[in-house]
Amino acid sequence: MDYSRHSGPLISVIVPVFNEEQSIGRLLQGLHSQLQPLDSFEVVLVDNGSTDGTLNLVREFNLQGKLNIRILHELKRSSYAARNRGVKEAGSVKYIVFIDADCVPKAEWLCNGIQAMERSNADLVGGHVCFEFSENPSAAEVVDSFTNLQMQHGIETGGFTRTANLFVKRTVFDRIGLFDPEVQSGEDIRWTKKATDSGLKLIFAKDAGVTHPARGWGPMIIKQFRVGIGKNAVLRVQGLNGSAALKKTLLSLWIPKWHKVKPRINHLPEAELRRRKMSILFALWALRFVTAFGQLCCFLRFSK
């Protein structure tokens, strides 16, 4: 790719952050280690009201001059509002790239994502998310690894994906608009599905990879409750109204069947799978209840 004809950054990497002190350093170091020329991209970090040391760490990193980092502030507490702010401030860049603050990009991430977009003339590209596990992963971590951020499956079976690792041509926002800032979870699914329904091309790029820590019980309960709150909007993408969406979720609360779950777990040996079968099934079932509870709360709130 010839960058010499473009004045200023060609790519804006947008990162919404909220109290990411424990992870932001790894993300920034990963961005600094990109094979993509550093002068071809900027990092637009949009703070959503952090109260820990996140911004201090970013400013310290910025003073080292390793990356072109811009720090913005979004008062509305919503990761999608933060992403919208980043898009609005991105200027004349050709590509918008989203990554979550707790992800770490591989060195070839940006290069491969942009090249995949150009080779296939795609409008959007979803990259691979590889889960990292603790030394002795909990059942919740295992469930997280095969239920969340399944980028390839969403793209190839549903025409949607997530903003944890997403490349977008700047012109896509001119065509279909910004994210809905009122939605707390799942808006990226609705937005990318809207793009593909509009005739835009979305592909999966396995070699544009990032790593993401698998969540333990506490973070997973918080995550799945938030997913439940946003799930009505997600299921409406599939043509279901609020009550039908809730009914579909409640019908999913049967004890999961092992023969359907086992093929989705590809990082544990056979003996370990046999030993942990019941704990994994219980974790999946319990977290489905958390999701359903979040969805029920959302449904009751908006049906008043």
C-alpha cells in the first residue's frame, strides 16, 4: 500500500476505555509493535469517565512519543457513544478500526486487516479473537471462550460481528450512520447486520488477530447481565419483537446438551473435558439464567 499520497494518518484505531488500568498498557504496547508503519495510523482513545489510573498510564505512554495518541472524553456512559465520538473526530482517514481496551493485537494485526479489506474489496472486516486463559481456568472462562466473540461464526452464518476487532471503511458510516448510543450491549451486532443488509460486504480475516483474556465468574456475570439487557435489540435484528425475543431466551434455559457443547471447546484435552463436563454444563446453564434475567429486567422496564 502506498501511504505517500495521503497527508496525515490513513487509519484511526478507536478504543473506548473505562477503568482499564490493568489492561491498557498491554494494548498500547501491542499497538506500538505493529508492522504497520506508525505514521500511517493514529490511536483515538475515548475515555468514558475512568476513575482509576487509566489516563495517567496513557499520558505517560504518550509522552514517550511511541504512538500518535489522541485522548478524547465522552460524558455519556456508553461504549457505543464513545465509539461514535471517536468516529466523529477521526477526520479524513480512509479506515476506522475498532479494538477493545482489554485486547492485545498481534504484530501483523493492522497490516493483515487492511490487506484483507483491499484484496477482497470488502467494506468491513472482522478479525479473529483468541482467548487467553489463567493457569487453572474456571468453568466460566471455558464458557466465555466458546460463547462470546465468535467472530467467524457470526460473520459466516449471520452477517454480523463485534467491535472487539473490526475494520471499517470510513464511507460505511456515511451510508448507514453511527451506533445507537442508548444500547448498552449488542449494538455492534445490529449495526454490522444493518451494513450487510444494505448490501455492504463483510468478511472474516483469521490472520488479523487479537488476544483477549477469558473472563472468570465475576466478570462473566456482569458481562452476561449486560448482554441480556442488550439482547432484545439483538433479537429484533432477527425479526423478533420484545415479547417474542424474551420467549426465545426463556426456551433456551433447558439444561444444555453435552454433545452440542463439546465440539465448541477446542483448547482442552479429552481427559480434561470428561473431568470437567458437569462444571462446564452448570456454568453455561447458570450464565444463561443471568442473561435471561438481564433481558427480563430490560423487557419489564420498557413495557411499563
